[in-house]
Amino acid sequence: MISVRFAGGKALADALRKLPSERISRNVQGTGLRAAAEPMGEDMRTLAPYEPGAPDLRESMTISNVRAGDDETSISEVAIAVGPSKAGFYGIFQEFGTVHHGAQPFARP
């Protein structure tokens, strides 16, 4: 079980609502989310198995925007994704394993 405690959420939401436009609010949220996600991305890069040559799972780790409609986000919500790019699609097989090889988790830890 995972538990998360976040203090100051109401104050943050109020401050975001007071910004002059929704575009600025989304920009501020996106910048904050990217900064908060960078340590997670670094951990994933460190834990991902490395194989010389392209495509390499470790080098495919990205932090990217999730656009409205892609993940049921509304126009006022901001979301990002952390993990392998399309070139690292096989990361799911490394993460969970297959019948031919065991899991080498890099995202879950």
C-alpha cells in the first residue's frame, strides 16, 4: 500500500486560481510537475538495464506532457508522464518480465 500526504493543497489551488490566465496557471503547474518528476526520471535511468547500441532503454527515459484528451485530463488540469519513449516500448517487458526472462524492474522501485 502506498500513502501520500500533501500539505498546502488548498492554498496552492487558491494561488493557481488567482493567476491572470488559465494558460499561465497551466504553465506554472507544468513547470512544477516537471521539476518534481526529474528525480524519479533519474532513478529510472539509473535502474534501467543498459545494453550498448540503439535503442537503449536507459537513454529512452523521458518526461513528457500528457495532452488534454490523451488521459481524460480537462482543460484546466496538467499531467506529465515519466518513463520510456516510444523507442523504449520494450521497457514493459523488462519491468514485468516474460515467460523467457525474469523481471528487471526500473520504474516500480
